[in-house]
Amino acid sequence: MKNKIILILITIFLFSCDKDESEAELLGSWRMVARLSDPGDGSGVFTAVASDQIITFNNDGTIISNGSLCDIFENTLESTSGTYSAEDMFFITEDCGLQDFEYQFEIDGQFLTYFVICIEACGVRYQKI
């Protein structure tokens, strides 16, 4: 019985650490470093960009950017804000005109990638700064 309780506590601890670690990994600022624009035949690849666009994930569940989160361009002419879920890996912004649309993102090492709505595959990649 004692071993079962210990096993349950260890399992709970491990699962709670995963969530805390993924949120800690997400929090902070990320700079746009690449974008994907597919010509329509599936041959598109991420290409490097020199950009000052930064997105910041705050610990209160908000996301802000000095550029648009709605497209793949690296301009910083308009800012964007919204909310995010670290657990479900998505953010929502009303600034794109798509109320309640969830932009799914993924973190792979030091990169955060998400895809935007366009005719063909379009995505952006950010690097943690």
C-alpha cells in the first residue's frame, strides 16, 4: 500500500513538472528568424529573415508582439496582442479579424513555430532571446 501511494505521488509530481517546464520554456521573448511561404506544390521551406519582430509570452497568459501575428511578414508597423494557453499550445488574438481562432504553435528546442491562414502553407519561426 505504501509503495502504491509513493508511486502515485511520484506520477503526480512528474506530470506537474512537465506542465511547469513547458510553460517556463515558453515564457519570455522570441525573435522572428524564418518564414515559410509555399508556392502551392509542397516544396516550400523555411527561409531566414532579418527581423526586429518580437513576441513575448507573459506569465499572466497574455502574448504581445511589436508586429503582426496574423501573417508571415517581418514588419513591425502594427502591434498585436492576445492570450495563450501553454498547456494546449495555442494563442488567440482578435487583431487578425478571426475571433476565437486558435493559432497552434510548437516548440522544438530553441524554436517556436506556428502557421497562419493563407492560400498555401505559410508559417513563421521564432528563436528564444
